[in-house]
Amino acid sequence: MDARPLLNRRLDGLGTTIFAEMSALATATGAINLGQGFPDTDGPEAVREAAVRALREGRGNQYPPGPGVPELRAAISEHQRRFYELTVDPDTEVLVTAGATEAIAAAMLALLEPGDEVIAFEPFYDSYAACVAMAGATRVPLTLRAPSFRPDLDELRSKITPRTRLLLLNTPHNPTGTVLTRDELGAIAALAVEHDLLVVTDEVYEHLTFDGTAHVPIAAFPGMRERTVSISSAGKTFSFTGWKVGWVTASAPLVTAVRTAKQYLTYVSAGPFQYAVAEALRLPDSFFDGLRADLRSKRDLLADGLTAAGFEVYLPQGTYFVTTDVAPFGEKDAYAFCRALPERCGVVAVPNSVFYDDPEAGRSQVRFTFCKRKGVLEEATTRLKRLAV
Ligand SMILES: *Cc1c(COP(=O)(O)O)cnc(C)c1O
């Protein structure tokens, strides 16, 4: 159905998300869906049981408090101290949201004026472009280029103008798997301080890093506390993407600003799940280590299979995703490749090209997720080997 005549100009060009399109294709064709990044195994049983208990005991079945239930805000504060030695006041510096998605939307709607510029890495997570557009602001891409996908910090400096209001970061980065280093973050933080910019940082993959790569929050750098909105979520860390429990941590004025927008989006959400996520955040280190080890072995399984099938593979340092290039197959258009892939070999993937403004930069890049059971990944890589013949 064509909604274009009805859509306002801010949303022009924002059609159905690629994830919905490709997941629908997977359903229609019965292909293995390595497109959308959701696990095919639920998170810890104890956390599920905590949600059931909250529901049965009547905790969170009615509107929870606007900032989130106190138990969860306390657990988020403890989590920031435990993993990053960051101190956040659970009463004034934490806001629970309907997933990271709402946190991003509320931050953009609260902090941007029409005409402001937002610098973000491309390829973008797809909601960034939409939220910046809905706020009437302009996105300014900083392209992460293969094979390293590191940000060019001189280029970043050159993109800052008097209209730049905000840097929108994502580390670990979806889809490339880049994890910003301490040096890169220090340089970005120094630019933010020098130019008095706000930083909104999407860290939903904070616990999903591999090979000893550490996630470092930019909020920990000098001068950043007062200008950083840090966003995370339970979805990816605990394998409950359907619960949509996310959160913001920031200085009290920034949290108040974001909450002002958030209260008119959903007001509150996910009451009983908030209690369960409070328990999840307090799981022992063995849970977080086990999650990383499991995903790392799945990353390697998929990356090896893709290499054997003939893809150029860019090994990620974090997240759920492997980015590949299909140029070795003589393919130039990732979108066309992904539309044909279910027919050709019964697998669904997502074209990274749709996450770039620069149509050349990611033209033949394709993203696969590895947050699936090993048997599923093995079957997918077996099927993908048909491309080689
Ligand atoms: C999955 C994802 C989100 C959305 O998180 P929710 O908590 O499900 O809303 C946000 N940012 C990135 C980069 C993601 O990959």
C-alpha cells in the first residue's frame, strides 16, 4: 500500500523497515532468517520466572512510576558501577524506556531543534535516520569504510559546523561490529567538549564483545558526564528482545529533558518485566562471560562458513552481526542479492546498503546475524555453499 500521499515531508523516504521486509520474506519462503537480530533461544529461565512472579504478585500490572520502578533503577545504577565504575543516582539520573528504541526517539525529540545537525556513523541503525528526521533535524553521516570500519576522526572534525548539536554514537556498532577504542572515544570526547556538543550513545551491545575487546562508555571521559546520554537495553544482553525494557543514564537535567519527551510517547511500559530485568542485571559475572563465549563461538562458526562459501568476511569485534561483501560472487547490488537469496539457497540476510546515505560505500555489503542455535547456523552455512557452484 502506498502511504506516500499521506506521509508528512519529515517522514518522506522512510518506508517499511528492512527488517520487517526481510523477515516477511523469510516467513513467505520458509528460508532461515539470518536477517533480523533476535535470538532463537530465550534468555535465562530464572529471569523469565522473575517476570511470572511479578505478574502473579501484582507487581507492575498497573502503570509503574514514570521514571521506572525503583528496583530497576537501583539495579541499573549498580550495573553502571559494577562494570564501568560510573556513579549514577537511581532517583535522578536513570530513566526506564520502552526499549532502546524509545530512548533514542525521546532523546532526539527532546534535545534537537529543527535545523540542528546530528553527526552519526553510517551505516546507521535504521531508527536513527527516522528519529533525527522526526525531530526536524538533519543527519550528517560519517562513513565507516571497509575493511576496518574505523571512524576517521579528522573527517569527524571537518563535519562539525556551528549547526552541529549532537553526536549520535553506537558502540559496539551495528552492523559493522566495530567497538570504539579508548583512544577513539577520548578523541571524540575532546571534540564534543571543544565544540560544546551533546553525545547520545547507543550501547545496547555493551556486553557482546569478543576476543578481549572491552566496551568503554564515553560517559566516563573527562567533561562528558554533563553532555552524554547513555542508552542501553535488556533485549540484546538477556535475549528478551520482545520485552522492550531499555534505559537512559545521564545527568539529572538531561534525564529530565529526555523524560519530558518520553512521558508523551508511551508514558510507561513493561511493568512486570521491569522487575525481572532488575534481577537480570544482578546476574553473576559467569552469565555475562558465558553469553560472550557462546556468541563468540557462533560468530566463528558463521564467519568460517561464510568464508568457505566465498564471501568476503569482516570479522566483528562485537554485536550479533557479521558484515560481508558479495563482490567475490560478481554481485554489485546487496539489495538485489538479498531479495534473491531465499530462492537461491533458502537463507535471508539484510543488505547494509540501505543503512548508508552514500550509495557507493556499502553497495555490495550484506549482514548476517549469528544469534541463532548452532544447528541453524550450520544448516545456513551448508545452504550458502550452493552459491559457490
Ligand atoms: C536492537 C537495537 C536497538 C533496539 O533496542 P530495543 O531495546 O529492542 O528497542 C537499538 N540500537 C541498536 C544498535 C540495536 O541493534
